Amino acid sequence: MNVLANSIRKKQHVRKQGVRKQRGNMIVLGSLVLGVVGMALMLGYSYGGLLFVHNRLQSTADEVALAGSRKLNDGDRIGQMNNMLARSRQLVFYSRQQLDDASEKYPQLQTIADELLQESREGAQELEGERKKLKVVAQSEALTAMINKFDQVKGSYPMALPWLKVATPKLTKMRLGCIEEMNSNVVELKNIPALENYDKGQGYVSNNPGMKLYKHGVDMKLPGADSDLTFKIAALAAPVEKTVSPARITLANTYKAVNGAHIPSSTQVTLDLEVGTGLGAKAENKMSATGTAASTGASTQQ
């Protein structure tokens, strides 16, 4: 009987040890699975966080560029300047024509015609001085608006999480230019055929099948004795059916630098940001985002 009892107890002991080993193996296996799942989640958080931060950086770059572009044509000041330049140029050309006609046909009116011409020339010179002042003011206000907008948002970026580290972004570039292939807002002025033909011959007028607009980025010199005057019309979206184009985000490759003498109508900024993942395959990198925006278009000329 004792031998049988001992045999039974040994079998029960062996069975319990086997159960304990199985339970231990299950715990180890479960721990490994949980560890792998946890690591996968952390990696997902890390790289998902990087994607989120990059999208946010791009959005911030767009906002900063847009803040500056709204200031450029504030109150339609560029649009009005463009229209005044075109009309001043037309007046000088017409006054020169009148003087030439008076000299040939009406000598008694030559003095008056010459005075009118000199007044139109002086007006054009004064207008060019105002255009230069407007350029400085518009550029300064646009740059200040972009810096202020960036300062408002940059403080919300820094964070240090176990799986993601983000530094403070840097505003590395600010540019002022125009949108490529955009003409001015000024429709070609009519009623002086000689000037119309001259402008077309010089390539000052666009070839669009719709509105014939003066091109930007050139000094629209007049012929002959008035070629010393300067008429630099800026690029600006023209109103379409009395609808003014709002300031808007555009693609980076539409941006074009302008000659320093011309008034800009577009902004572009570049932001850099240091980021890093804290767990798993650690990675540190510099993100970069470029935002481009066009200014508000011109209002309908009254």
C-alpha cells in the first residue's frame, strides 16, 4: 500500500511540475508578445508623430507667407499705383504728340503745349518717386507681418516626449517676388493708336485672348525725347467680372524673383525644424517647409 501511495504521489508531483513549466512558458511568451507589440506601438507613435509635425510645419509656413502677402497690396495700393503709372505714361505720350502738332500747325499754341508737356513729365517723375516709397513701405510691412506671425506660433512647437522630440522652428528665408506668368492688373489703354502700336511692337502688352493687360517686370519706356522717364508696373491679379482675387496660397514653383526696382506682389518663406525620435531606431533630422502666397488682387478701377 505504501509503495502504491508513493508512486501516486510521485506522479502527481511530476504532473504539477509540468503544469508549472507550461505556465511559466506561457508567461514568458506573453511578455515577449507584449514587448514586441509595445515596441511596434512606440515606433508607430514616433514616425506618425514625425508626419504630423511635418504637416504642421508646412501649414505654418503657408500661414506666415499668407500674412505677408496680405500686407503687400493693402488697400489696393499697388493696384492704384499701377493704374496711375499707366495713365501718366499715356498723358506724357499724348502731350508730346500735341506739342509736335502745335509746332507744325499752330505755332501760337506751342508755348502752352510745351507747358502741358512739362507738367505731365514732372507728374511722371513725382509718381515714380512715390512708387519707390510705396515699394519700401510695402516690403517693410510684409516682412514685419511675416516675422510677427512666425513669433506667434513658434512657441507652440517644442516638446519632449518619450518617442518624439521637437525643437523650436527657425525662419531661415523670407523672399518677396511675384507669381510667374502673372501680368499686371492694368488693361491696355485705348484711344491713342500710335501708343497702342508702339506698345505692341515693344511687347509691353500680353497676348491673352481675353483681357489685354500690360506686362510686369519691364520699364515701359516711351519713344524719343521721353525715353528718360521710368514706368515700372508691378505684377498683380486683375479683377474678373468685378471680383477681386483674395490673397492665397500657391505652389512653391510658381514663385519668381523680381528685379529689385519693382514692387513685389508675392511672398515665400522657408522654415527649418530639428526633430528626433526617442525610442526604437533613433533618428534625428532637420525638416524644412516652404510656403508661398500671392497678394490680394487689384480692385475694379473706377
